[in-house]
Amino acid sequence: MKINVDGSSLGNPGNAGAGGVLRDNAAEFEAVLEGILLARHHNARGVWIESDSASVLSAVQRREIPWFALQKWRFSIPFLESVQWKITHCFHEANVVADFQARKASKSCISEFSVEFPSHVVAELASDALDRHRFRFG
């Protein structure tokens, strides 16, 4: 199971895509942890988490979980120890679908696991399924 995560916060403080009113990287951590819990719920045998937040990626790799995410992290540890898992960085451009979901949740204050997607999101899902890369030009 591959999990792309993204957080969205409308203001600081403001509504966050992972639900609630969060600050800084809190929405990103919440998205990672909710993704892990969802993988656990679906009995995933392996998990690949991709995030466009380098600071969240670094904190997870160093096991320096912030206080606000520590309880869910500790709850997730037995599952993570029972499967092969990794967390990697992707640029924002490669995280279009997760960004769409996070922004939708921020605006509605409701996190959903299954929604109907607009055509541009369906096209992104299809590209991702074919392992097509998105490029950043600067």
C-alpha cells in the first residue's frame, strides 16, 4: 500500500486538512499518522509513505516525534514493527492528489477516505498508477 500524505492549514491557527485546528507541521504529522492507522485497518503488509514535508520526513526518520503526535505514534509502533515500511520525500508537484484531499478537508472541516474526484485528480491518479514522474522546473 502506498500512502501519499499532505496537510493543509487555512491560517495559523486555522482549520487543518487532517481535522481540527493545528499549527505548523501538525497537519502533516496528523496526515502521516492517519495514513499509518488506515494501512493498519486494511491489514497492509507493507507501507510506503510519501510526504512533501521534509521536516516531517526527517523527524520520523530520526524518531523525534513532536509531543502533539506522540500518542498516535506510539500506538502505531507495533504495526510498523510488523510490516516493511518506509517514508520518503516527494516534491509538492508529485503530491497533487493528497494536496487536493487535504485542501478539501481544510475547507469542509471533514476528513474523508473516499470521495468522488474531479477529472484533473482522476488524471493524476492514473499518471501515478503508471509511475509517470512529475517534474519541477524553476
